[in-house]
Amino acid sequence: MVYRRWATGVTVAVAGAAAVLVAGCGTSGSPTPAGSSGPTSSSTSVHASGSAAPVGPGQVQVTDAVGKQLCDDIKPQLSDWRVQGPTLSRVALNIEVHDWSFRNGGINMQVLGDKAVIDRLMTKNCPDVRTQALQALELTDLASGIAF
């Protein structure tokens, strides 16, 4: 059963990474010609619910329901992480975070730009799960465990 869950997680991670790479190759409307001074960033972010909200520079904002979903995704993994040790478990953390961000609007690249969002969400929605994850992963914060 653990093997099957691991294989499914790896498959989802590979599919998510491929989707992010393919999506990065396209354009969104009228591309800015090389050398122009067009806009390079946006001041809003779309939540999983579809509503846009202003964000600070580089900060990812998501709804509370989406934050709780991350907690619900990580909580069942904690026992496996304690057994697997920190090295394998950090890979599993990355897979869980990317799977969660892909399912919630494909915000993978935004999460990589603001890794601390994982700590903020888990501190707000499930501090006990965050504490257990930090112990199992032997980290001071979850952001430092997100590598890719």
C-alpha cells in the first residue's frame, strides 16, 4: 500500500512538473516584444475560488479552505515520514506541496517564489500538523524543505 501511494505520488509530481513546463512555454495574449518596457508583474492573484485579491510583492494568497486542504494532505503522511527519515520525507513533502498547488490553480511557480506560504498556511490552519512535520523532517521551517 505504501508503494502504491508512493508510485501515485511520483506519477502526480511528474505530471505536475510537465504541466508547469508546458504551460511556461505558451503566451498569455499579446506577448511583449523583446526590448520593450511592458509590465513584468501582476498585482492580483486568483484564488482557487476564482476571486482575485490584491497581494504583496511575491506573496501567495489562498483561501482558508485551500490552506486546510494542505493540512489534510500532509497529516496522513506524517507516520510515513517518521519511518522513512528526513531525506526521503523531504522529497515526499515536495511532492505533496506541488500536488496541492497544482490542484489549486496551478500555483506551483508562485509557491516556489514564496515558499514561506506553506509555513504561514500551516501555522494558521493546523499548527500541530506543522510541528509534527518539522520534527519528522528535522527542519526549522517547512520552506527550507521545499527544493523544487
